[in-house]
Amino acid sequence: MPRSRALAPCGVCGALSEGARQISAEEIAAAVAELRQQLNSAAGLDAQRVECSPDSVEQGLAKLVLGLIEMLRRLMERQAVRRMEGGALSDEQVENMGAALMRLEEKINELAGHFGLRPQDLNLDLGPVGRLLDE
């Protein structure tokens, strides 16, 4: 005979809700399985997992760190463009900022190549949230 559990008291008023019924462990398991399926469907595909094997841990860590650095580089680039368009930067500052951002992009690509990563590999899949970088 399946075990049943009563519903927990309502958190707001401390009383059982009207019409409460016993829920079996099988019903709970089925509801959890259905919820997992719905979450996976909403995400479009299973979330990308980080590989933690000794052979791939360096590459996985490099992918994560370089992806975050690339995101910050793009944010800095957008901020520089806004400041430039707003007239907040001199011509010399614009040149210096552009050169620094180009060197940073080159260094990110160089490091990615060192770890066997392509630039598009740095666009991490965040599951239901989407990709780390907008294209």
C-alpha cells in the first residue's frame, strides 16, 4: 500500500487549506518528473555542463574566464563609444581607448587559441537565460 502524506499547513495563516487531500509519494514523484520535463523544454535543450575531467579542466576554466573577460571587453567598448559620442573624450583618449581595446581583443583570441578554443566558444550557454554574449 502506498504511503501518503498530508499537505503541510499554509505558510500564511498556519492552517490547512480548505479541501486538502492526501498526496502519495508516487504522485509527488510524477509531478517532479513532469516539472523537470517542462523546465528542460522551456530551456530548449539540456543545460551545458562543465567538464571536470583532468584532461579538460584547464580548457573549461579558460573558456569560463575568457568568456567573462570578453563580455567585460564588449561592455567597456560600448561605454567608450557612448562617451565618445557624448563628447566626453578627447581625440587622444579615443585613440588610446581604441588601441587598448584592440590589444585586449587580440590577447583574448591568443589565449583562447592557446587552450584550443575558438572565439565563438567563449559565448557560453547560460541555459534558459540564453547566450553570454549577444552577437
